[in-house]
Amino acid sequence: MGAAKAAETGSGSASGDSSGSDRGSGDPPTRATKGKLTLRFSGATDNIRAALRQARRHLASLPVPEDRLATIELVLAEALNNVAEHAYAGTRPGPVTLNARHDGDRLCIVLRDMGRPLPGLVPPIGTPPDVNRPVDDLPEGGFGWFLIRDLTDHVDYVRHGSENRLTLEFSTP
Amino acid sequence: MNLHSTYNNDINLIAVSETRIDSGVAIRFKDLMRSLTETGPDHVILDLSAVTFIDSSGLGALVGALKQMPTGKRLELAGLTRDVAKVFRLTRMDTVFTIHADTTHCLSRAAG
């Protein structure tokens, strides 16, 4: 139920007057949506793939180099994994909104959710995994924030009432 | 999540026939790797040439697969695509795993 695919049940509506243009069909966004995207879906792990697919399809229509698309998709995956696994951990997954805006050489993506706040209300510094240790002691996770920090140009987090608002900025030369 | 294991010149070659190893399949991937490496040749090569996306959960599952290898067996990787190789470099996991450019190379070398 809550785990329905974002592409099908989340409103894939793009902002403006061209609602549905990003929905499943592979149609490129219309002119009215160029540079802007809004996705709404439930913040469950099972929905992340579909949301990423939609976001990537939209971003591919912008003048963003292919290798940057991969980077952006990875950062979004890490941020959305955090929402599903931490903000909404142990609760029924709540809503997630993804807004993307492209201005010239800068892409700005804002993720909103209604889950738990980040501890201390600050995004973790993110340290790379410590790989200089015996195999049995290698970390199997905990480096999502390192990737987010390393691959974005700017990260901003605000707790606004009961909403988490994470802003991710990328230069797209 | 589909993994295909074939035994070839004393190598257990496991091919990932999916394009993504992400949070949605990480646990399943690790479980499948355990059952596919319990028996068979000691030398295991995981063919990642079909995988175009891996996130930190997927990477964690690969590390988990390495850690759960039975004593005396070894797990190596082959065929990293561009974007997957980049994630390995960023997280320095390229220093943890032995990585082959492709499987043909290591299979023929094992045979020779």
C-alpha cells in the first residue's frame, strides 16, 4: 500500500500548467516545465527507484552533462535513503516532495519530508569510510552523508515546523 | 535481484543481471551471495558489468558479502562500469577489493 511505485501513484505532475508530462511515458517535459520539476511520493524505500527514474528523466532533458546526471542521481538516492531509513524509520512512511530547478549553470534540488529532524538539527559532516582495517571490521554503511557532501557544491538543511527541508546544489557546467 | 553463478576453471563466477544494487535490494543481494558462495570453488569473482548504479547501501552489501565469505575463500570483483567505479574510488573501496577489468581476462588467466 504505502509502498506503491512513485512513478505510478505519486503525482508525477510537473509544476506549471503541464501536469503529468513526466509521467511514465518518456515524453520530454514541455516548454512550460523546462528546468523545473516537482515530484510527490511516499517516503518508503520501495518508492525511491521510481522517483529517481523520474528525476533523472527530467534532468536528462536539461543541459546537464551525462556524468553529472549520475552524480546527482547518487546524491538524491543517498538523501532519499536517509528519509526512508531515518526520518520515517519505524513509522508509516510520510510524504516526500522533490523540487528541482535549473538556472543557467546551477541545479538546485529541495527535498521536503515530515519525518524526524536530523539529530542536532544539522546535517552530519560525513566522513569517508575507514578502509584501513581488517576485513571483519570494515564498515557496511554510514557513508551516505560523506557522498552527499563530497558530490554537492552546497548543502543546506532547515527544520521548518514539522518539516525537514534539505537543499542540494550542483554546478552544471 | 538476480545473480547467476557458473563454475569455470575453478572459479565461481557470479554475474549480477541487474542494473542497480541499491537500498531496495541490498539485503537480498547479501543473502543471495551467502548461499551462492557457501559451496563451489574457493575463488569467487563477482561480475558487475551489467550494473550501472550503486549507492552506499549497495556498497555496504558488497562489503557485507566480502565479510561473510567462508574461511579460505576469496571474493574479487570484475567489470566495474564508469559510474560504479567512481563510487568505489570516492569511498576508497577500490583499495579493499581486488578488481579485474573484465571476466574474460581473469578466466583465461586461471585456465592458462
